[in-house]
Amino acid sequence: MEFQNKPFRCFTTRANGRVNVLKNEISVSEAFDPRSGDPAPQSKQFVGIWDTGATGTVIQKRVAHELGISPSGRVVVHGVGKDGAPNEFETNAYLINIYLPNQVVIMAVKVSEGTISGADILIGMDVIGCGDFVITNFNEKTTWSFRVPSGEEVDFVKDLDDYNRKYKNLLMSDDEKRKERNRLKRQRQDREKP
């Protein structure tokens, strides 16, 4: 990772096994800028789930009610309805700040009101796209990590190519090693010919 002039904020969550739903305890408040000097509005804890298939973040109606915030407008939401049919409806929109684990804050997120199964807030690509989001399942344990701002491109193909170059000799059979030595020897001999 190269040096960046902005401070990074990040967190990592580790599950005890493989999970199909990525959940975090998060806090939410009405949107405000802490640099304004105004007192911070009340924030409350909720359960958030991460959804890379959602373009925007969604909150349950009760989240807005518990925070005592009013809609900032209306938005049209496109989703998937019964039996996979397209579903389009108009709903309330709110401006909120989202406080993720380890002091990762996303400010002034425009969210829509909707129904979410198993959580209070659905974190969509509008938030995920603010940084880098990685999921691994090493040793049958799901781990997800998020950082803002984005720090570098993650490329597993490049990582594998680098790994194979670094450990090429350890990955080769004795017969492959012998053939490789002979090939390199022939190359040297060809370069030394007048």
C-alpha cells in the first residue's frame, strides 16, 4: 500500500465459522458534521447487514422512529418482489451518519426506508463503495474487513502469480526441476556461442 495523505479507518470482523450473512453492531444518528461545533445528535445501536447486491442503504421504519428523525424527502426504490418479479415503490428517505466498528464513520448517507429481514439496517454499495471491502473464508471461518478511503486494488490473480513465482521451485516435482535446470543450461550455452 502506498502512502496516502488521508487517515485510514478500518475494522475487521471474524466469525466463529462460515456464515452466509455478514452482521455488525453499528450505531446510527441523524446526519451532522462533527466539525460544525454543534452538539452531536443522539445515536443508537442497531444490527446492520452487508449487501453487495443492494445499490443503496436501507433502514427499517423503527430506526427513524427511535432516532426521532423526519424524512428528508421521498425516493423511488427498485427491488425484487415475490417470485423474483421486479418491484418498484416510493418510500421515505433520510440522511444519517453510520458509525461502524472501530470508529469508522460514514457521514450524510441518504438511505431509504424499507423492510429488512434479520436486521435493522441493510448496508448497500453506496457505503461499501466508499472504501475497500474484503471477505475471506480461510480455515472455514468467515472474516470481513472494511477500510475507508480505498487504499489499493486487491487482485487475487496477481497475488497467485507472485506466489507461484516466489515458490516455483518448491511447487515443482523433481522431474520438473531437472527439466528447468536443463532448459536454463541450454539458454546459457546458446548465449555463450560465438
